[in-house]
Amino acid sequence: KASDTDLQVQTVKIGDNVTLKCEQSSFRDSQKALSWYKQSFGKLPQFIVRVSDNNQDPRFARTFKERFKMISNEEQMNLKIINTVEEDAGTYFCVKVKDQVVEFGSGTLLLFSGNNSTLKTGESVTLQCSVLMATLSCSGDHSVYWFRPDSGEPRPGIIFTHGDSSSPCTRSSETVSPTQSCIYKLPKNNLSLSDAGTYYCAVAACGEILYGTGTKLHVKDNNFWIVAALLTFSMISVIVIVVLAVLLLKKHQKDTDAVNYAALNFKKKPPPSRTPRVKRTQTVQSNKDIYSQVKVR
């Protein structure tokens, strides 16, 4: 019976430890024995381990005894791989068998990440992918598929494919057995932010499909410094405008608080003369001191 859960993609580096999860809740009957199988592309499923009903004494196949362990509890029966190697790439399923009916639980596609590259938008890059070719003995044509798992999507989507004529195999000199690995290249020009992600390749030949290592690509916006400069200039302009506004306000307050004084006008008394009494009285009244009005604002 097929499982209702999606195939999960898990990416690790070669040499890391990885734990593949199997939820007990994904099965209808939690009292039956559980097994783990590995599906290598183009090959029949390989038996890894079987756990009895009481979750004790897991029985491993001879090929998987050294680096594989079972981690089980009431809710999960996980498979742990220690010190992963390139041959561990593939799809792993946990299954339960009841009355000769196989019920599939969760499945995990295990892939390996390669080099990490950080580039800017508009630049170009050539991605590399290493594929272990030790099991391929035929010399016929083969096809290379490039794909990238989208964020949030459990299934990887093929983004590019080509045949043997445009996909030459370059022997790797960095591996222990250089003649067993091929390096394939994928050029990408004028990068954009949407090109970021981890890219993988797979080779189909001799009736088999082999996964290669992945390359993680980081893409940064090339306009970052321009935007940063514009923001800095805008902040400086705002500060200058604020300072000028404060200075103008202070100057205006000083102008309004200034006091304007009018000039004082004084007239001296004329010397006394022998004029008639009536005229002298009028003269005294007309020659009184006159003070200018002082206006204060």
C-alpha cells in the first residue's frame, strides 16, 4: 500500500551523521514488525534492518551492519547512518508487513551537498557535480539531469537535462579512487536572486540512475551598496534640514524679543525776559519739557 506522506529531501555533507525519521503514526497498525529499505535508483530495494514487535534486537543485513543503527521509542523508529559516504545516497523507506501486504510509511531522499558558492546578481558561475560511477561498466550513451529542490517542496524538480554528447565526464582527482568518479558541469549566466538553492545532478546509464553531490549557491543583491549609499545620503540630508530649521527658529525668537527705543528730544528753557506777565505765563506753559514716548515691544 502506498503512503499518504510526501517524500522528504534531506541534504547532508559526506562524513556527517544523519538520522532518517519514521513516525509510528504513519501506519494504521502500530503492533506489527517494522523494516527499513533502501532504494538505489535503477536497482531493486535493498533490505537494511528489521525490528520485531517488542522493538528489541534489530536484525541488520550484512552490508549495513557497520554504520547503521536503529533508534526507536514508542512514537518513532528512526534509522541513523554514521559517517556517511557517497554510496549512501538514495531513497530510504520504513515499511510494515502484515499478511504479506507491505505498507509504506515515510520516505526520505538522502542527498549530499558539495561546495558552497556566494555570488552577486548578474554574475556567472559553473556548477559542478560529482557522481560515483564505479557500478557502471557499460560504455553506451548516458543522460545527465540537473535539479534543485524548491524551498518548501518535498519533491525535487528537474531544471535541466542533456545527453552524452554535451555532458563529458571529467575524472575527479580528489577522491580516493579517481577513476570511479565523474564531474559534470552546468554553466549559469546572469544570476538572479531566484537562482539561489542547492543543485544536484543524476546520471542515467546502463539501466541505472546515480545521484551526485550537490552544490549550494548563495546569490546576493548586487545593488546593496547603492541602496545603502542612498539611505545614508537621505539620513544626512534630514539631519542638515533639522539643524537649519532649529537655527532659523532661534534667530526668529531673538528678532521678536528685541527692544526698539525712540530717540529722546529735549529743549532748553529760554532765558527769562522782561515781557508782560501774561506773555511770560504763556511762554512758561509752552516751554515745558516734552518727553518723547518710549515704545517697548
